[in-house]
Amino acid sequence: MSVLTKYLRRPSTLCVRRARIATVKLLDNGLARTPPMGWMSWGYYMCGDNCLDNPQKCLDEELILSVADSFYNDGYQEAGYEYIVIDDCWSERERGSDGRLVPDKNRFPNGMKYIADYIHSKGLKFGMYTNVANITCMHFPGSRNHFGIDAMTFAEWGVDYIKVDGCFVGESFLNTAYIKLGHYLNKTERPIVYSCSWPYYIEYIHRKTPDYSKVAAHCNLWRNYHDVSTSWASVRIIMEHYKQEYSTLSKYHGPGGWNDPDMLIIGTDVLTEGQSRVQMSVYAMLSAPLLLSCDMTKISDYEKSLLQNMNLIAIGQDPLGIMAQPYELSYFITLWVKRHLPMKGDKYHSFSFALVNVYQSNFTVSFAPSNYGLESEGGYSVMDVFTGKYLRNITLEDTMTVLVPFEGWFY
């Protein structure tokens, strides 16, 4: 009997025998073979440079070190979260006399190498931000005309992940800048995950069609839609975008290169438990990066259990890296279907089904799983991903009837 949803407790132990992702062109740095997991400052802390007037949203050394401590002490590292990324607004307003970027001397008094060393001492990885223009989106120094020295600076500081924005430049420059900066990053010979905003600016600022084959050849992950804000409405709009653009985006997605729907806002006190469950589940089904943006001290017990649900994480970190395909079962219900490991006899995949209900009340749906790719005549076992409990066996002839509560369910 095959398995509908069966996951190993440690996603890193899964093995790929036959990865059918031939259409994906991979960046030749060997990184991000599964979607990155970690924490990023922007979604919750935003610019965070006014620590005197807004100490609760202060982007400083103390905050970053505290996130590393949370990952190390509270089970996030064991669950796979490893990157801690400082977004915009970390630097002084001017470069140093040597032309290098300078961390804000009040908020980061010991410098970025000190932070990187602390994070690395915990077995975690460090990320930073820049922009391909002369200034960043928040008007701090950008990297234009400094690609070489900035790449070397980041490498010398011990950076493992770089998020690169694309504000304030023209289309033609965007189409060369990300390639050139990536070249300089590779020249440092330090393994640095390269996160690009290239396709977003091409499509939504310059109103052109991104060349995803080129983006996927030069970046490890890429933003292709608007920033998430701390609201359920924003999460819904992002999910709808990936639903509508599935046929385009799924072609350029897999080990080494990922579509990035932006940060998880779980833990920011704006989502209900059901809404948090939906965002986490859909992102796992998409094989999206799982980058938290929140005050780690304010995550509830439920949110922590959700973020560390190893069944969900195994789906998102599956080595095949296949984006779930969306199907509309009704105006209110979307069924997301994802093929993944383990396989029976190298022939039949396991599958996960996520039912998302955006109606204002519970909704009952019936569907035949065999209509969505199941092929094993031996049947399948069904498990509830949230509880880890076995539910039933099904055959290819069976229909499942499910009461889907408002804001989602998962099998």
C-alpha cells in the first residue's frame, strides 16, 4: 500500500533518486537545494532605525543576537530554521573613507563580523541586505558602482545569504545588475545564497514580462510579487497571486532556485490560529522559503507548534521541490495538490492535499483524489498532517468528503 501523506521526522535525511525538474536552470553555487528557512527583520521591524522613540521596533545588535538565541534554545534550529537576515536600514548614511559600507555605529557597535561570528557559533547562518541602486529603498547607501567591494565586504563579514532589492533603477540596468553582482559574489568563493527582487521590479514597476529563465539561472530565490504586510488581507492576495500564476511560476522552481512569496507573518498578533495555519500550510505546499518576521518572544504556544510541525516542514523541504498545483473546487474552496517523497518502488509518489476555505463559515466538499494524480492500485494511507494521526485507507475509486473549517484544512 502506498502512502498519501507520510513524512520522515528529519527532512534532511530524505534522498532523491529521480528528480524530474529538467526545465529548471540552476545557479551554479550548489546552495538552497531546499527552500531557505529562517528569520528576516523587515516584515515586522521595518526600517527600525529610530530606537529612541520606538524601542519595541528597534533593529539593532541586541535584537539579532536574541533571534539567534531563540533559534538555538527554543527548537527552531532543530526544525530547520537557520538563516537570520538583517534587512534594510542597517548602515550609516555614508560609506567609509575606504569606500566600504559601515554598520550603524550606535545600533551595531561591534560590527557585522561580530554578529556573524556569534550566529555561526550557534551553528546558524547570517544574512544581510543591499540594493542595486546608489541608495537602498529606504535611502541608505546602495551597491551601484560598488558591486565588487560590497561583495568582498559581505564575504569578509561572514555573510551566508544576501537579499538584493531593485528600487530606483531602470529596466535595462536591472537586467544586467543582478547578473554582475552575482558574478562578484561568486568571485569571493564564499557560499552566499543569492535572493533577488529582479522579477518583481520588472513586472510591477517597469510593466514588462520577467525572463524567468534568466532569473533562475542567476539567483537562488526571487521575489515576484508585492511585499507582505502584517494583515490577513495581504496573505490572501499573495496566495491568490500564486494560484493565478501557477502555470508560469512552477516552471522555474526547484532545487537551487525558488519563487519567494515573502515572509511569514505568524507571531505578529495579526493572524488568527486558522489564518496562521493557512499561511504556513500553503507556503509549505508551494515549497516556498519559510522566513519568519516577528518578535520571537511573542510567539504563542500554538504558533510555535505550527512553525515546528515537522510534517509540514518535511512537505516544504521535500528534495523534489515541486510547487503544489491549485484547483478550484468552488468559488470559496481551493485544493492545493503536491507530489513529493517518499515513493513506493520508485514509481508512485506520496501526495499532500491542502484545502483552503476563505468563506466566512465551514464548507463541505467532496473530491476524488485519483483525479489529482494518484495512480497506485494498491491504495493509499491518509494522515492528518496537523495531528499526525492515521485517518483511513483509500483506493483509486474512493471519494473523500471533508468538512473544511473557515481558513483551511490539510491531508
